[in-house]
Amino acid sequence: MPIHNWSRVSDGMFHWFHQNWVVSLSNWLNAGHLPEGLYAIGELYADGYYPDVLAVEDRPARNGKRDTTSSNGFGVAVAEAPPKTRFTWESESEGSLARKDLLAIRNVDGILIAVIEIVSPGNKSNKARMQKFVQKTLDFLIQGVHVLVIDLFPPTSRDPSGIHHVIWSEYDGEFEFHPDKPLTLASYMARSEDTIAKAYVEPISLGEPLAAMPLFLWPDRYINVDLEATYASTWAVYPAPLKPKLG
């Protein structure tokens, strides 16, 4: 299914689609696509206006710590089959990340290991909100939480080269923007022992189908998230009278 032009509808209508897509993604992950002991839920963060994060969590071990290196064979091994995105960047510099305050993100039932963030118009509406979104993403990565960012909106004056460029510039990493594919799917592999991260990026454009994207659960393993199927199932229940506005 081609990506629709969500800039043609109000922020409120994308909000509706956004929330339901989080539910669809959560249902897909919980239907046997996560290893035993992990689960996905939508979460509301204090600096947001509505749920924009899908969290994947596991329960802590008896000593209160979790093993971020053991995958028990679940998922795809990076060494055997690297994620199939068009571009990969690896940071070899801490850049300004080491100077940022850390944010403790926990759930009473488990420990956060990965999130999916769906960018909304509100995240780009002004400089302060853009900075909040980027800072939240960076805080996740610093803590060793893997992140998948989905941005179906064109660049603004706050992210003229796309959302990935804003995030990745904090790592002083290389980046090449493709104006013919201004939308962004970006998966970030965090490493809890340091601030070095790796990014797998798929630039896309309106009218293209969504590619499956890696979501890392461990530094050496990931699962491919079926964005296309979850997007299509959410679109199927989008109010029919409003669909023509999206082309």
C-alpha cells in the first residue's frame, strides 16, 4: 500500500491514525513476533500530547538487572544477515552525547529495551518540540534502549535534511540527505556499554510502500517489523469519508 500524504489532513486526524497504528503494531509484535518474556505496549510520555511510543519490555532478573547480550537464538543475527536498508551509518565518536543528562525510563512491570517512535506533526511544529523529540530519542540510545523512528512527514525548517539528520548530527556522524525521498525510516542500534550507536536508514517518498524495518532487541540481533501490514490494517479502519483527502 502506498504511503499517503498525511499533511493533507488535520493533526487530529493523524493523531487518530497514529494511535491506532500503535495498537496494530503492538498486536503484531505480541502475536508471536517477540521472544518469550517480552511484550509490546503503547505508552504515554509526559513531554508528549498523545501516545507516540510503542515500548518493548522484558521483566528484570532476580538481581534487578537484565542481560542485554543474550538473545537465546531469537531474531535475526546481524553477523549472518545485516538489516536490508539502503544506508547504514556507524558512529565512532561520542560527540555531544556524553554531556547530556540521562533519563531513567522504567515500567513497574519491566525494563525498557526498545521503542518505536512515530513522528507526528506536533513533534516538528516548533523548535522546542523538535528538541524534545530528539532529546528523548537520544536519551533512549544513551541508556542502551534501541529505537525505530517512523517519519511520514516531509522535512520542515526544523529538520531541513530530515529527522535522521537531526538525530545523527548529535553523534557527529556522516549523513547524505536524498531530497527525492524525503520521508524517513530509521532503526538505531544502541550499545549499553558506551555511547556508540549504529543506524540503519531507509529513505522513502509518498506513494511508496513501507519497507520492513529492523527493530533491535539485542546489540547482535533484531526482528523485522512488518510496517506495511500494520499500516494497511490501520488504513482499513480509517474513516471512509476522509480517505479521499489523502489521495
